[in-house]
Amino acid sequence: MRKFLLLTLLILLFAHPSAQAKENLKIRSQTEDEQAVMDSGQIQTDSRADDVKPEEEAISYFDYEALALLSVELNPDENPDLVISLLKPYKDDENNKSFTFYSSLGLAYKNTGRFKEAIPTYVRALEIEPNEPSTQYYLGIIYYKNNDSPNALKYILKSSEQKPDHPGVKKWIDKLTKELDICKAPDISNMKRVLNRKINVNRQKPDRETRLRMYITKDGGRIQVLSVKNKIYSYGIDSDTKKPVDYIIIDTDGDGVFEKIINSKGIFGVPTWAYTPVKQQDAPPDKQRRRRVKGTD
């Protein structure tokens, strides 16, 4: 109980710094400067002190990581409101580059149902540590809670790159795949085509069997289509036109159902049926060819 009260007091001090506290920081800085001048035997006659902004001096003495660790000690799961009170006043500071700070604040926002505030907070955390799977996972859930399932799937899939066997990741991928009807091929008939060319597919000898076509969706996204002799085996789905695509769906057996979904960085085998001529599709598996292709971006 005593520990909790002490932490609460520290939160109040950090979250609502008094004008006197800020002034003390300024005075501390000025005193150190004056002492340095006295030690050097020089007399300060310029106007340098007038050019110093108190806010900049104050922030130079601030330790964001220590504040972040204090929030972890409080536990964003058990005391999210206290964590928000502690961290929120400093979330927009440009000098704040603490991943722990933003991930802790994002979790506190999540646990209080403040999803719109959690999104930019987690995004900021990933700007500092782009490949942190748990943050990608939580951001995916937050997007879902904010009624943005495509972005939810995008970040859950990013998390799956490092934690493919995580039960939560598997559950969310399955849930979002069904809700978004991912297994159904997108309708590209009325979309504007902006690219149509043959490409190599990472084989030892260059080939031009796979064709890449790109279409722009009405909401500013894009669809990338991979095919062999007009047999489409994969779609790359993207919510915008920036690399890489959000995810890739694959028809593994030629039945028109795109049952496999991977992140754009995944490596997958070009299905045998796509390379096999129709009259040879009943041939034994060892007579059929299988190639590997890296996820298109």
C-alpha cells in the first residue's frame, strides 16, 4: 500500500509539474552556467541567457525512460488511468524516443477503451522499434476495435512473421480472414490497370512465365495479380500504394479459393497447378514442377 501511494504521488508530480518546478530547472541551468564563468575567471556580459528557452532547458533534464519504467511498475493493465495521467503530458515531446513509454501508454489507452488515442501511440512506438511483434499485435487489435479490419489484419500478419505459432495470432488471422472474406478473389473488372508485365520468379535460370498486373482500387488501394498463362494463383492486397502490400492470398490447388494468406515478406511456393498444362495436371506429382517465389511488394 505504501509503495502504491508513493507511486501515485510521483505520478501527480510528473503529470502536473508546477511552474515553480519548471523555474527551478531553469535556475539550476543558469546557476551551473554562472559557476562555469566564475571558474574560468570571465565576466558574463553578453545576452546569452536571454536566448535560452526555459522549456528547452527543462526538457534537457527530463528522463523519459525513467518515466516509462515507472509506468511499467504501475502496470498499465492494473492501473491504466494512473499510467495515462503519468505519461500523457509528455507524449508529444519531440525529444521523447522511449519505446517503453509509448508502448506502455498505448496499452493503458487500450485497457480504458480509448482506441482512437491508442492508435497513434502504438504507431509512434513502432516508429522507434519497427519490428516489435507484441506492439504490432496490439495495434492490430486496436484497429479492429476501431472498426478498421483491413489494417487490423495488416498488423496481425506483421506480428505473425516473428510469432507464427502464437495462439492469439492464429485466432485473429482466422477471425479476420473470415470476416473480410479473404478467400474470395477480389473483383478487378472495374478497376484501373496501371501495370502489366512479365517477371522472373526467383529461379536459378531467368524466365518470363509469371505475369504481374496491378490495379488501383476506388478507395486508393491496389491489387497485384500473379498469374501463369492467365491462371491466377495469387493476389496481393494493399490499402494504399506504398510498398509493401498488406498481405498476399494464394490459391494452392486451382479451385478458385484463395485459402492461404501470408504477409508480404513471406516466401511461398508457386502452386504446381499454375505451371502444369491442363492436359498434364493428372500426371504424378514427381513429374510436375514446383517453383518458389518471394512475396511481391
